[in-house]
Amino acid sequence: MSVSLLALSHSPLLGINDPQPDVASDLEKAFEEARARVAEFDPDLVIVFAPDHFNGFFYTLMSQFCIGYEAESMGDYTSTAGPLTVPEELAEELAQFVIDRGVDVAISREMLIDHGGAQPLEILLGGIDTKPVIPVFVNGVARPFAPMSRIRELGEAIGEWAKGREERVLLIASGGLSHDPPLPRWAEATEQQKDFLLHGHPDQADRDAREARVIAAGKMGSAAAEIIDINPQWDRAFMEDCASAEPQRFDAYTADAMDTEAGHSSHEVRTWVAAFSALAAANGGYRVDYEFYRPIPEFVAGFGLMSAR
């Protein structure tokens, strides 16, 4: 058994809105370092913890967690469209194991992932179908949110399962850190926006318009776009908690405080909570051996990357 972890932010604006040259250079170096570590580990199986942005999961039925038995990338923004290579029997075994440990997880035989799941696979593995991948959806955008302790318990159950495998298992966490993109929220949504939150985009033109609004927010900056600014202090404190190898620290985070301090999409760090909790359960502890962080206004996000084993 061998389990390793890569946690990284994603951004739909990667490859669209260019950061300042020095930041772009540092970011590419971080990606190169991460790719080298993944290549050295050479995983037999990848478990990717990813959120969704009302592209595959909607308020018609919003689960907190879901394991994909089959999955396809929709190809939003610059991400690749097409099927993932999901080992169905292993995914089924994982879901049953998690449920047997008392964590009620949904399953999907037609999971649709967006850039949140596809982008890290492309960055780290060179494509969405180069390795066997089990996708695990963790709700990070749609209230109500499960308490962090429950996210930790999900991760711990998955880590217990990985501990018993002979394969080299790479855990990928995708999302966060502090950011507040212009995504409608149910409490303030118009009737048209509520229809989108329930059913998704009716056509390609509507989807293109949504993507254009996000791209514009990255170019305008947080003040002009009337969104909560990136919070580097919060980001670094969260990364310190990740590095502590004490997953119980995550239990203190609350949804309301995260909204205020780090933006309404900071809840995507729940994928990090699940993955680091899984790593701790699988290995009986861990150490972070590489990390990167930059606030990137052009991405409307604090952008972090951590490697641990």
C-alpha cells in the first residue's frame, strides 16, 4: 500500500486570463514540480475529490457527496470533453466501504464533471483518461453544507479503503482557496437564476454568457466586480491546518465564517479536507513536502498547491 496526495486550486480562467509574468512563471514552475512528483509516484489509481459549479449537480437533487461509477467531462472553458477511465468495480467497492463506515454517499453511473474535476487531471496527468480515476464529488457551492467534521469522516473512510489496496493510490484535491466568483445563490437569485440552479443552462449561448461574466470578473478585479476579495491570510492559515496532519482542526471551520472571510466559493476547500483526512487515515499521518501559494486576481482566487505523503 502506498498513498500520496496532491491538492491544488483550479480556475476556469487558467489559460484565458494571464497573470502577471512573474506569477505566471512561478505557477508553471509549481505545476512542473507537481507533475514530477506525480510521475515519480506513478499511481496505479487516482481518486479525485472535486466540486461542481452547477454543471453536473443541481438543486433538483443536491447531494453532499457522490462517487462516480462512470464519469464524463463536459469540457467547459478550456477543459477537455470526454469520458474518464473509471474502474467501475473498484468504484462500487469504495462506495460500499464508505457506506459501511456510516457515511451516506450517493453514487452516479452518469456523473458529469466540469473544469473542477478535469483541470487537475490535465495538469498533473496530462489528460482526463491517462490513468484509472474514481471521481468523488464534494459539494462546495450549494447550501446547505455538511459540517466539516462530516467531510473529514468521508475522507477518513476513503483513506481506510485506500490503506487496504495493493495499488499506489494518488489522492487529488481540487478547489479553493479564497474566492468569490459571480455565481448566483438561491437566497438572492432571480427566477431565471433559480431555474439555472435547478436545471443548468438551457443552451450553449446561455453557457457562453455565464463564462463571459466570470472572465470579465477576472479582468475587472474584485472591487469593480462587486465580489469578496482574495484573502491571503485566510488561505495561508488553512494551508497550515492542512500541513499539521491533524484533520480534527478542520472541524472548527463554519460555512458562515467562510462566506464572510474567504468568499462564497471558499467551500471548495472541502475537497482538501476530505483528501488530507483520507491521507492521514491511510498513512497514520503525513508530511507536506512541497507547497506553493499566490493570490491571483486574474483568476479571482487564492491559488495554492500542496504535495504530501
